[in-house]
Amino acid sequence: MNRSKILGLAVVGAAAIAATGCSAIREPRGYIVDATLVQSVQPGIDNEQSVAGTLGRPTFESQYGRKTWYYVSSTTGRKPFVRPRIREHSVLAVKFDEAGNVVSADRTGMDQVAFLSPDGDATPTLGRERSFLEDLFGNIGAVTQPGVGPGQ
């Protein structure tokens, strides 16, 4: 083979490697949804044990009110060196009655996602702003010695 063909193949190979490095990265997070299993959960038929056997343990459970199991699933996509963005998001909420039987199984998606945009790099706090020296020397005289003070 002559040099120009080898150089041409090397350039094409380098371009192919560079192009694959710039492709988007998909990352599934949380519960991996299987539509067949999710549809098999039926209100009035299933209970906690059958749901745990079918879907597995939930992502998290409700702490207050009616017992609810939440299965949270997200798929993020990002390009190299860019912050990830949510591409798909779903939450399956399985509600149980007092006896542990399924009352409802509701799915929500991206329509319920709240996007927050922080304001700068600092979090505003309540109270007065103090300087470094006020923080350092502010408690001098505020702490009393044992046996001395208002309670004695």
C-alpha cells in the first residue's frame, strides 16, 4: 500500500473516533420501567406482597397519610462536558388501603417535573450579615463561667 492510502485511512479512523466521543450519553436512573409489569398491577386484585413480587421494592414510600409506594424512573441525556438534562421521567404511585390491598396505580410524567433555576452561586439567608471579625469576636463576653451568671 502506498503512503497516501495509509494516511487517508488513518484520517478516516481518527475522524470516526472523534465523532463517537461527541455523541450523546443516555443514562437511565432509578426504577427501570417494564410496561408489561406495570400494567399487571390491578386495583382490588393485588396487595403489597404481590406488588413487591412483581415490581420489586419501591424507590421510596410515603411517610404520612395513605400508604403509597413510589417507583421513580428518569432518563437523562447529555453531551460531553455539558450538564445532564432530563429526557424522560415517570413516577408510578401505588396506593394501598389499611388492609394492604391496592387502591390505585397512577402514572405521571414530565408534566409534574418542577425545574428550578438557582439565582447565582449564593443562597440568600435571613438575619443580619456579619463580617469575619464579628463572627470571630462576637461571642466574647456572651458565655459565662460556671457558677456565675443570671441563674445563680
